[in-house]
Amino acid sequence: MGRVSGTRISGSTDGGHTAQLILTLGISLVLQNGGLMLFGSTPTSIANAMSGKSWQLGPLWGNDIDVFVNQARGWSALLALAALGGTMLLLMHTGVGRRLRAAADNPMAALYVGIDVDAAHRTAFGIGLALTAIAGVSLATFYPFQPYTGFDFVIIMYAGVVLGGMGSIGGAFLGGLIIGLVQQLSTLVLPSQLQNTAIFVIFLLILLVRPQGLFGRGVERA
């Protein structure tokens, strides 16, 4: 961690993000291939009664529309909202969150006021791992998985984060929500094989108009 994050790379041109991305990709490839050797490539499902049940919402608009929400997906969505709320509270209303935001916004200035930037990066990494674990467990309750399943979501998640605006948690959430809506609604007019095409068309159009993302802003680093 020390060579790709913290004070050692705070003065680099891109803040060490290129090295972090390369390292993360390398670790993911090791984990994916290790999982492939240990568990094989056959998709596995977790036995879960909720995945076969739905909540009925409606009838709505008189008796014309009924909405069915899969229970496993519904609880996963609620868990995602709870994780978002907990992360926002941590970052905005605790001393740990203030130190994390200071270290991310201006590492050198944070260092001058006594913040351990290296420890802040390690804490942020741990929080990211915890959120990823929550997402993986939630997905496994209704989606068959194998060692390479996560890779199917990496590019889409990256598009959501960039679309919302780098450095904005609320923006990342809304960007992901927009990506999900576009992906699902595009099947009304396009074959399912072109879902990702619709996502990136919208993604590129928005970034052409607003390169920093919907909720991003330029940040000057010392």
C-alpha cells in the first residue's frame, strides 16, 4: 500500500491513481484465477427462499398496473441504501470522516495539520473492502456467481462513478442509479445484448456536456 498511496505519492501528477488502478487490476486477476483453480467455473447459487418470492405493489392507477418486486432484490436494495447512509454519516459527521476527506482533498495540507495520511488511506481501503463485501453478499442472494462474475460489473460501476462525479459519494450513487435505469429501460426498445451499448452512449453524451460528471467539481491539489 505504501508505494501507491499516502504521502509517498501525494505530490505525483495523478495522485497515484494510475498505480492504484494497475495494482487493483493485478490483485483482481490473481484472486479470480485463484478462485477458478479452487472452485471451478460452474456458476453457483445460494439457496434462498426470498429469491423465488415477490412483493406485490398495487394495483396502481386504478386496476391497470401491478408491480412485483423480488424480495431478495428488494432487501439488497434496502441494504445498499443503509450502507450508503452509514458511509455518508461516517464521512460527514465523524472525526474519522473529516480526516479521510481532508487526506483525499489535499494530502499535504492534511499532513501539515497533523493528520496521518497513510493511516487515512488504509482506513479508506478497509471501508472500500467492507462495502464491496456487502455488495457481493447481496448480489449472491439472487444472482448465480463464479470467480469472474465481479468483472462483469467493474466497467459498469466505473461508468456510474465517473458519471456521477469523481469524489462525490452521492454522485456515485445517483450515477449508478441512472446507469441501472438506462440498462433496464433500454430493453424496451433494444435487444438485451445491446444493454451496455445504451449505457455507454448515455455515458458519453453526458460527459461531452459535463466532463466532470453530474455532481463532480474540479479540485486543486497543492
